[in-house]
Amino acid sequence: MSNDPLTPRRTPSAAFFIVATLGVFALFPRIGNAVAYESVESIRALVKQYVEGYDFGSDYPVSVVVGKLDSRLRLQKCATPIDVAFAANPANSGRTFLSVSCTTGKVWTVYVGATVDAHADVWVANHALTRGHIVSEHDIIRATRKLSNLRGGYYADKQQLLGLQLKRSVNAGDALSPLYLVKRSLIKRGQVVTIVASVGGIDVQMKGTALTDATRNSLVKVKNSSSGRVVQGRVIDVGKVKISM
């Protein structure tokens, strides 16, 4: 270019500005049309809301701790409500997983872990009970317990518990578990028992010898002491067997 002050300078044309501008947009094609993404925290909040509102069949609300998600996740904003569901059978205690899905537009699914704790009213020992003890009404009381602490199971129905025998000692306040209890044997092998038979609406009783141990409502074989016949009946009480004629 000439340094002559009288030589006119050339200015960029309007066409140059248009081309330059188009080049900038080519380098950044999403300017003015940015993609929106679901936030990680909004997804975690949806999972928490879903679990807390789920009907686990408990009278008490559940507490839930939702697992963390990778903050780098890029899940496109869903145009319709996001679907949340348990990935397996719903668990009211312990670790579980839920699927979170968008089923429209750019479809995606992510799995989120959560730790759930539910409470329930269960039967616990009213006082210390020793091994071999037969559970009765005054031995138990209703109390609220966290289900995740009752891995061995629990009793919600008192009738299933009464009359059972402890296999181990328990302390006051301990939840009674099926692992600690067995059905009490009302009849022992070789024991002389009373056989009860109904004949024409009249109960007839006779003596016999039990051939096996038996618990309440279970079937047992008994040898009739008079006839020597072996009959089968149902245990109705301590040392008593009812047979059908």
C-alpha cells in the first residue's frame, strides 16, 4: 500500500462483514438455540418425591436418602412429565434402585440409587425373656421400629406369636423375630395322650401313645392302648389328639 497521503484507503465492504458474521455462527452453531438440560438435583428431587409418596403399606412415612449423580450428566430437557419407577420390586427398607426416564423427544433413562427406611408397629418383649419360655399376652407389647433393623423379620400379628417357644433369650424392648421362636411341642414321642373322637355328637375319650413329637394343629399318629390300632389325629391341646370317626 502506498504511503502517499493523497492515496485513498480501501475500507472493508459490507459483503466482508456478512461473511465474517456467518463464519462466527458456523463456529458456534448453538448460539441463539441453546439446548436445555435437566439438572441433576431436579432428578434426585423427583426420586425422593416418588419414594416418599409410594404406598408401602405402612402407617408411618418413609425416610429416603437419594444417591448422588454425576454432575456431568447431560440429559435433554423432557417436554413431558418424567417417568419414575422402581427398577425392581419396591423395598420398604434398605438399598433400592429407581429408573428415571424421558419417553418423548430425545429419549433417555438413568438409574438412581436410594436408601429407604420405613417404620412399622411390631411386637417386642415387654421384659427380659429366657430361652425355652412360652410367649403369652403379658410378655409382649406393641412398639414402633425401623424395618431396616429387623433383618430377621418381625411379627405384626399377635396371634401368630402367642404360644411360641423361644430358642434364645431376649432383652426387654427386643423385637421378636421368627428366627428366635419355634412352635411349642404339645406332645412328645412316647407320651401317653388322650384320644378324643366324636361319635353321634358325643365325645368319646380313650388313651393312646404318641409315635412322634407334635405341635398345635399338626397331625400325629397315635397307637390306641385298647385296640392296638394306629390312628392319625390333630393336636388340639397339651396331650390331646382329636380323630375323625
